[in-house]
Amino acid sequence: MSYGYGHPYPAYAPAPAYPPAQRRSAPPGVHVLAILQYLSGAATLAIAAVLGWAAVVVGNGTYDTAPSGPYTDEILDNEGAAILFGVIAGVIAVFGLITIFLGRKLQRGRQWARVIVLMLSLLSLAGVVASVAINQRIDVSVAGVAYPVLCLVLLNTTAARNWFRYRTW
């Protein structure tokens, strides 16, 4: 017999389930990868800026690219070289912006960004393995393995998987 002093909830109603505290920030490993993505994107944009500057210099005629000789008609003139540098700079700038965008989406916990970075890391590792198989040189490939392996390891920790799946860790 109960006089109202006992369990605060009746027997027929379950106690309310309080969700675990939500973390507002990504785990440290994801932050490290996002910062590396930001730095990589900034470096790519700097390269694009240098190529854009080269396009302006070549287009203005400050630097003469057209050689003199019997086959000068087959070589690009200054305008063609400037356009080529400009197009290459634009493509590289787009890749730099995509890199920064992926870094931000990793930090925000988007699963599709994690999948894209994991796939690109696997493709990069496959390229390094193919390069080693073709060239028979391992010394250059060590640097090419470090970043993709770091991505694969840090994006597959329990905290990172929980961050991308449940937005908490």
C-alpha cells in the first residue's frame, strides 16, 4: 500500500530516459585532420595564386616565352601561355577550396565528408603502392604514406565514428 511516498513514477510509466550529454565539438583527432585540411587547402590556394601571378607576368610580356628559331609557330605564344597558366591556376584553386570545404565538414561531423576523405586516402595509398611497384623506390614513398595513414587511423577511432554517427563522443 502506498501513501504517495515512494518511487516518484508510477509502476506503469517508465522513468524518463535522459540522453547523454551532447558534446559540441569534434574529438581531437578530427580537429587535427580538419586543421591539416585547412593548411593543405591554404597551401594549394597559395600555389594557385603564384600560377595566377605567372599568368599575369607572361600575359603582360614581362617574361618572353616564345623562343626564336625555325619552329616558333608550333610553340605557344605569350597569350596562349598566359591562358594556360590561368586555367591551371583556376583548377588548382578549385581543388584548394574543396579541400578547405571538406575540412570544415569533417569538423562539423558530416558522414559523407568522412567517407570521401577515407576513399581519397585509400586511393592515395594505392597510388603510392603502385609507384613503389613500378619505380622500385621506397625512400620517396614514405612521405606519401604518412598523411593517408594518419587520415585512416584518426577517422576510424571510436570517438571519431561516434562523432560522425551520433554527433557526440
